[in-house]
Amino acid sequence: MLLLLGLCLGLRLCAGWQENARSWGDTSEQVGLRVPRQVRLLQRLKTKPLMTEFSVKSTIISRYAFTTVSCKMLNRASNDQEIEFQMQIPAAAFITNFTMLIGDRVYQGEIAEREKKNGDSVKEKRNKTTEESGEKGTETFRAAIVIPSKDKASFLLSYEELLQRRLGKYEHVVSVRPQQLVGRLTVDVSILERSGIAELEVLPLQNSRQKGSGRAEDDSGPPPSTLINQNETFAEIVFKPSVVQQARIAQNGILGDFIIRYDVNREQSIGDIQVLNGYFVHYFAPKDLPPLPKNVVFVLDSSASMVGVKLRQTKDALFTILHDLRPQDRFSIIGFSNRIKVWKDQLISVTPNNIRDGKIYIHHMSPTGGTDINGALQTAIRLLNNYVAHNDIEDRSVSLIVFLTDGKPTAGETHTLKILNNTKEAARGQVCIFTIGIGNDVDVKLLEKLSLENCGLTRHIHEEENAGAQLIGFYDEIRTPLLSDIRMDYPPGLVEQATKTLFPNYFNGSEIIIAGKLTNQKLDHLHVEVTASNSKKFVILKKDVPVGPQKMGSDVTGRPVADGDAKKGSNHIERLWSYLTLKQLRSSWLQSSDEQERERLRQQAQALAVNYRFLTPFTSMKLRKSALHVNGLEDTHSMSAAMGPETVMQNLQGTDAQSASTLKKPFDSRIKISKTSVDGDPHFVVDFPLSKLTVCFNIDGEPGDILRLVSDHMNSGVTVNGELIGAPAPANGHKKQRTYFRTITILINKPERSYLEITPSRVILDGGDRLVLPCNQSVVVGSRGLEVSVSANANVTVTIQGTIAFAILIHLYKKPAPFQRNHLGFYISNSKGLSSSCHGLLGQFLNQDAKLTENPAGLSKNLTVSPHPQAEGRPEAILKVKGHKVPVVWKQRKIYNGEEQIDCWFARNNAAKLIDGEYKDYLASHPFDTETVLGTSRGL
């Protein structure tokens, strides 16, 4: 079955879904009663899809970031409901994977070639936004599905990006906008930098522009609950706010952006070169060099559309920027509408009087007329070229245009292609153009191409943002040029497919990055030459960089990797090279006007993107219903297209061999366990060894119900819940439906908190590090007093502190009948560590005893011998347990995968009088709920 991503990556999996309508008052009345507003609000809150988990895991290795977002949602409504998953991601990132799990169905994203015509491959649409800081854009990924009532959906989104250095810092931004308060919300970021981490800081949550967002009460440092663990080369930052902490920040669940900034230690030399498995990356960011003089023309749109706040903020920003010019700089100012207004017909020096006059000229600018972009650029380029040509400039300088507009060309030359050609021909590669677009009406593509074709950068500022602040921030990135005409050279016979090696300028606080392939992986040294111009001299740097022997199949930690994994791209430097190559191919494709050249670049970029599983403008994503089991797809650490980060982080954190790896040993699927259990439809069995009595009962629940089986949260710290799944009852049976346990969840709170989620296909262990174990493989893992053992397709045993043990039997059907479902059975093997206050449907009977108070005639005292049959429905005995007197009858039950038969005393009517309270008292609100109406446990 092939499913395609639709509009905004929306996907409807159920057709004709309906919303239940409710009528109020007497149905015979033509006019219903008006529903109070508070009641309507409660209805919406009750049926709104519940997000049970929102977690983000980022692993940054040498500036290259792998990020995976995991979101789990529950449809609490009584009808099918559409659920939308949305996530803001950096505009520079490439999506590598998207997977949805609806119930037991898995829909796996596949990256494929984008067809040039509109056919079966539906285009991806990412709605562009900007961050609150406005310094770089984000894009919103959306996926909408319809899921059945009481069912769950999980979303897994992975993306990768190369962090850019701006103003001396790398910045990693994670959007935390779940739109509601979440029970389990985690952002976990790990950073590994071989050269050393410097100046790490976690900013307060960045305010969102959306209504209702806010900051925490104390916004002077990291957000509440943030933990930072750092050494010289490794750092881990965990943001894990409780529901109360989330509510203090923003009650609507829109917390904002979680931002981490850092830099790395660097030597004053040729830069940092890293090599792995035949690929290299070269980071070059010199500092402490004298700045190059700037020849700069500020070109400001003063058309009628700039009236009001935009023009006022822009003027204020230019006042600040003029004061920042250095004495060796030269500058001029142009205002343009349908007329071009030049302040001075030549560039002038930076003096206090000239700065004052320039501010006066800017102050008197008034908005009027249309927008002649071509005329303004031609005039600015002419000013710069004339100055350079007619002045004997001893120092080398950099010529820049800072161009700001809020619209499209409406006057003079309005044809986009002609404007681009005219500008490129006039600039001749000697003038770099930096463009800023303001508002929603600006021609973003035109400004982007103007900058790309003329060695500049571009920024887009949204209407509601402070244009002045963004302009100052943008200018700060280019205010200090340190080098010009930079060229990187590597031995041509040893290096191939290198990314861009020529750069017009290097600005202080930025970084130049080159990546490529080595033809000889046994190379000991790599010769590198850097040539550039700096102020009054020509700079040449040469060095033979030791790279060491290149071992096939080792990652950044030196840990061996299988050949198959290496081919899939576990090498983070290889993925960085592919990322950078794709970005530059797209840039060349945008700049090219030759159709044959564009097609060649498109095909080259498309092949590379498909090979490395990047979602780009040249590729599309299709969702296929996977034949894979659910296990292995919920490991959020391994959802990235690259498998390197997980193996890296396991080594970094110094986990011991027992906790960091899975240990294989022979298994015997026929385990020895006690009779106290719940299995099948579901049939409960309680063993009282002192009196040699066995009692059994049934619970007729509803699909989706979560039953409290063991509740000892306040004492031993252990809670066990089980979730039911439904199936049709066999024909001619006395039941309308069958129910089975499809999920067993175990929460261990002592000594360390750990979560276990067990299904017939996989076991998820989350005790700080998330681990997914497939149930079709035999493995054992353990740490901190907890051991989980999986016997392939047979059972899972959980041992806690050596005094508590549970066994979960796995029931699988090769060809299930309509009334059969793959399900679990839960058995208590060892209850010594559970307290006398333990409760739950099974837990309340532990450490208790029972006896028969009435022995009918013909019943042997040896209860393993079947008594004489009695009339149907007539009680055979009265059982006394926990002060209750319960009518019971004699029955036989099969347990242990149906291989062993036991005799038991059966309590009818959903165990009425046998259990404390009634059935509804044992319903949990979510799988890891520890609160209980009965007993002494309380919520988290």
C-alpha cells in the first residue's frame, strides 16, 4: 500500500470520518437548549487529542547536528479524529526521515526523485516563518492523519544541518511548541567537539510571536529544569520541565525556542582538519587579524510602502551603523523609490561631520513613489567602481552594498532576469551585495539570487518583527572583513570532489568550511595551502597536516562499524560533505541561466540527495505502509538517516559493558513462574501458597482501558499497568467482544527512574538512555539494579533489585482467527520486594491469605482433586479474603501458553466483593499513571 504526502504533508488515513453530534434537552423539541460556554469548553478540552510525549534528541558532532523529534498522541474522543503533528525546523536543515505509527501499522517515509511533472509524487510544502530573533528562517513541517477512537499515533521526524558560525558562536535551535502541556517533555542535546568546547551557554526560552507564549519567571539564564553536564570536549544539555513548570512558562504549551550557543577552541594556524574513512573536513576561522577597510554603500528603499514603523526603525538602525564605521572606511547613502536619490556622488571618508550629515540626510527621507531596484543597484555599483578606479588605494579593501527593500520592482526595469544580468555584469565579481527583505510583499527569490550571484548574503524580516534590530544584527556579521580573495589548495592527486575552495571575503566571527574525499586512505599527512589578502599584505599559509592511518569502518570515537553501516553513511564527515555539496549544487542551479547546465546540476543534486536520503527541492517523500514490525522504529536515537550518533554517544557517556550493550546468552523459553497472573481474555489468577488455594476471576473491560495491575509507587517505587485491545467474540459465544493486553508498562522509581513499555513486538527501556529491544531476538540488558531479559518470541522477564521479578509471556499467531490478537500475559515471579501496602488488581492479594469458610458436601480437602460437579450457578463455597466473604465456584484454567492446567476457585461478576472497590477504580489515565483511588499511592 502506497501513501503519498499531501498538502502540508497532510495525510488522511481514514475516509469519511465523522464527528458525533450531541443534542441537548428533549429530543422531541425542535429547538435545543443552549449549551453553556463552560460546558462547550470542557467538551473541547476532553476530546482534544492528548499529547502523551514530546521528545527531541540532538547529537552534534563537529558542528554537524543530527536531530530526531518523537511525538506520541492519543485520540481520547469517542469518534475518529484528525490529529496534526507540526514541527518548526531550521530552514537550512534537510529532513532525512519521517515515520508514523498508527496502532500497529507503520508508515515509513522514503526519499525518491521528484518528478518534473505533477503526477503521483505530491510536492512537499513547508510554510516559511522566521525565528523571533529574525536572524535566520525556520520552516514548519506538518502531517495530518485521522486515527480511530481511543487509538494512538506516534510521529518520528529526523533532520540534519551544519551549524553556521555567526558573531563568534554556533547556534543550535530546537522548537518546543507542542501546543499543549505534555506529561513527558524532553529536549536532550549532546555536543562532541574534538578541538574542545568553549563559551557554552543556554539561553532563556525565546519568545514566540504567537499569542499566549511567554518566558519563565526567571529569564536571566537557562530555562527551569535545564541540566548541563560538560567536560573539555563533550557536553550534554537536558531540558525536562514538569507539567507545572511548563504551565508557568506558557499555559497553552507554546514554550518557544530552546537555544544553545557555543564556540570551539581553535589554534592560530591553518585551521582544523578532520579525516574519517576517506572523507575530510577543513574548518578555517582565523582571528586577531587587522580588519580590511570597507567601501560601503547603504541603499534604502523609500517608496510609499515603507511608510510608518518600517522606515522609522530602519532609519534608527542606520544611525547606529554609521557610528560603527571605522576611520579607514568609505561610505555613501542612496535612497530610492521610482527616483534614485544619491546623498554624495562619491564615497567619502568617515569623519564626525560626515557621519552627522549622513544622519541628517537619512532623517529627511520621506516615503513616496514606486520601487526602482535596478536603477538603485546600478547607481550604487557605479559609485563603488568609480571610487576604486580613480583612487590610488594603498590598502586592499572590500566593496559592499547593503541593500534594503520591502517590495517588488515596480519602476524602471521590472524584469527579474534583466535586473540580475545587469547587476552581475556591472559588479563583475568586485562588489558583494548583501540584501535585506522586509515584510510579506518582498520578492525573496530576487533578493536571494542577487546575493548568491554577487558574493553576498540575504535575510528576510517578517512584517511584525523589528526591522531595525534585524538590520543591525545582519550588519554586525559583515562589519569586520579580515581577509579577501581566499583560496584553499589541496594536492589534486590526493583530493577529489572537494566543495567550494574560493571565497571572496572572510568576516570576523564566521567560518569557512571545505569538505572532500581522499583518494588514498592510507595517507599520513595532507598538504594544505591557504592564500588570501589582508590589509597591506598577501597571506600564504602552508602546512602538512597529520591525518593518521584511515581505518575502514570506524566512527569518530574509533569504535568499529560494520561495512554495511559504513555504506549507509554512519560517517558524520561523509554526511557533512554530502550536505555541503548539495547546498552548493542548489546554489549553482539557482544562479545558472543555461537550461542544459541547470538540468545537469538538477540531476547531480537529485542523485546525491536520494543516495543520502535528504528531502530537498529535487526530491520528494513518499509514505509506504511498512511490513516491518513496530519494534525498531520507535528508537528515537536511530531514526536519523545516519546511524553514527548513537554509537558515538554510547561511548562518550562511559557506560559500562553491561548497560551499554546487549549480552547474548542461551535462553530457555520455558521459564519457571508463579500462578499469580493475568492472561488471555483477560483471566486473573491469584495464588495463596500458605493455604494452598488458587482463586481466579475475569475482568470485562473495554478496548483502550488501562488497568492498574500492581501499584506500589510510594514504597518499592514499582507500578505496573496494562492496556487492553479489543477483538470480536467467537460466534455463538456468551461475550460480545474479547479483550487482551497488548501493552504492559512498568515504572520503576527507585533507585533511579526507569520506564518499560512492552508489546508483543518490542520492548522500550527508557532510563535516561532510550533503548528498543525487538522481541524476535534473545537479549539481556541491565543497569542500576534493573535487568530485562528477552527470550525470542516467547517471554520477557524483568528483575528489579533482585527482589521483584515479573514475567511477560508473548502470545503470537501465525494465522490468527478473527477473534485472536497477538497479546501478552503478565505473571508475578517474585514479590518479596513489594510492600504490604501494595495494591492493584493483582497487587492487593500479595502478602495476603485466604481460606474457605464453607465446605460443601463432597468437596475434598485436597483442592487439587476435582470435587463432584454441582448445579450451574450454585456457589460451591464461600471464600474469605481480606475480610470479604466471596461466593466462589470450582473451575479449571489453562495458563503458561495454554500448556498447563490449574484448578481454581472462580469469583463471578467482575470479581465483585473479591477486589477492593469496583472495576472503574482500577482505570489509569495513561500508561505510566501511578495515582490510585484505592491504597496509598499518589500521582507523580
